[in-house]
Amino acid sequence: MKRRDLLTFGVSAAAFFLAGQSPAIADLEPDGMWSIYRRYRLLIVGQRDDEIANAFARAVVDVLARSLPTSRAQLARAVDTRRVGVLIGTQQQDVAIMTAESAEALFLAKPPFDDIRNVPLRLIVSFGSHVLVCRPDFLAGHAYLLAQTLAEQKDALPAPAGAPDGIVPAHRGSYAFFAGEGAPND
């Protein structure tokens, strides 16, 4: 590359970044550590715009921190239900609290999730109006432990955790717990 071409490229790149634009190709995980962080911590995604979902998420994290300390449960909050659906649908997060209606809309690709298709959503527990959701690749043994712990600690939650019901299918680990079967061996 000639010096003039290199100088032109450098000035163009500097102008691009100074203008507040982001590059067309961006590494969303520049240090490569986010997947490792998620592997050793269970992030429960709540919503900032839904106080009930946020209260459930905080209570679930507290129960898991006391009962399953090795889960290293932490609260992560998304802006709204659409962002929660995007995080689960794009496999950026594993577990979240959503309203039952939003979970069904995400599963069926209905508004506000009509542009997110084929999300294989699964339920771990139901809190009545809200549900704890995950993807099917979430380990069955972990889903079993979550369902068991939350069902046993019902007094520490805003509403007792029960068996999943509705259109969205139960995760196989959760199903095993509520059916009285043994913990799955993944």
C-alpha cells in the first residue's frame, strides 16, 4: 500500500469515528470473556419497565443465592419485554422473567416479537401472571434444580412457583421435577 493510500485510509477512519458512527463490522464481545462469565454465573433477566417482573427477578436471585450459592445467580435488567425476548431469542441470555402473555407472543412470533421467528422458548416455572423462561439448550439438570428450589422456597417469592402451563412447553428438566421423576442426567 502506498503512503498516500494509507494516509487517506487513516484520515477517513478518524473522520468516521469522530462523526460518532460505529464501524459496519463490530465485535460485540471484544475481550471474548462474556461467554465465560455467563458459563460460571446464572444471570436472571428482569425488566426495568415492569415492577412485578423486576420483583420476581430480584426474589428469584435472592432465593438462588441462599439455596444454590454455586449458581452465582445475578440480576440483569433489560429495558422492556421486547429486549428480554431479543436476548433470549438471539441466545445472548439463558433465563428470564416475562409475563405469560409476552412469553406466548415470543413463542408464537406475535407482536411485539413478530420479526423474531422460531424461538424455541421453554418454561421452567409459572408464577401466575409471570413465568421463568429459558431456551431448550439450558441443561435439564439445571432446570430441574431451579424448579425444585423455587417450588420449595415459595414463601420467599411474591407468588408461589408452580408447574408451567399454557401454550409454551415446559422445559424437560422442569417437567421431570413437576412430574415427580428423578433429576435428568445431561
